[in-house]
Amino acid sequence: MAAGIAAGAAARRWLDVVEVQGSSMAPALLPGDRIIVESRSYAQRAPRPGEVVLAVDPREPRRELIKRVAAVDAELGEVELLGDAPDESTDSREFGRVRVDAIRWRAALRYWPPARAGRL
């Protein structure tokens, strides 16, 4: 039993669950969708265009935003983050590019609702 608890604690460092709150990523992600995210530090690689990530909100550092990586500037260490629903999204079109280290998590898969479960 102790080994199971230790394994769970170790996994918690690099996996977490998140519930989508807004509609900025519709139709890919809808309010109420629940996703499993992987720590970017665990992945040990730069974000790639097309990936869905959670990043620190540059306007409010205690908040995280879920957005799609639109572009990566490896030379400057910056990424452009965009929502899939531009009219519903506050993203790099408003606050500009963000530092790569602002990205904390990469969305791995949706597990809820079951009818929409699968890799992102």
C-alpha cells in the first residue's frame, strides 16, 4: 500500500487534472470538459505549434490560461498563444507573446465527458 501512495504522489508532480472554464477553445474544448495535463518540466521539450497548453496569464500571474500554441520563436524563447474561438478569447492578440517558461502544462487527453474522451 505504501508503494501505491508513493507512486501516486510521484505521478501528481507531473500529471494533473483541469476543468475547462471558458469557451475560448471551442469547439476543441468546451466548458465543463475535464482534461489530464502533463507538466512541461516532465516533458522536457519545447512547446510545438498546434499543442494545447496551460500558461501563466501575463495579466494575472495567479491565473492560468488554456490556449493553443500558434507559433514558437526559439531564438527569443517566446510563444504565441491563441484561443480557437477568437471572439471569445483573450490571448496573444491582446497581450502579445509570452515567455516559453510561462507554459506550465501540456494538455494530454480529455477524459470527461465520456462521449468526447480522447487525446488532444
